[in-house]
Amino acid sequence: MSKSFAKTFPKEVENRKNGECATCSKVVKMSDFKDDLSKTEFSISGMCQDCQDSVFGDTVEEDEEE
């Protein structure tokens, strides 16, 4: 992680270091994620499943309805 990112988003970086969601500060467990794509997104953004669903929509349920 770059120093400029850490300076710009110190709370988010600290949350990630503590095993928390970068967005809502909820403790994150890998078992909370719906699928591998969600786990991959967590590794990129640091967002828990609830925050991912809020930002991207609940695509698993939407796909199942089609």
C-alpha cells in the first residue's frame, strides 16, 4: 500500500490492519462472504459483504431470480 494512500485514508488503512471493514469498521470474517468474487473484492477494497451489497447491489439474489 502506498504512503500517499495511507495518508489520504488513515482510518480505512487502520481498519484493514485490524481485520475490520474499511467502510463500516465491522469485524470481517472470511466466512461472511457469499462467494469467491466477494472475497476478491474484499482484498481490493476492504469492504465487508454488507458494504459490498450496498455499493454493488445484491447480485447473487438478482442472478438467481432471472
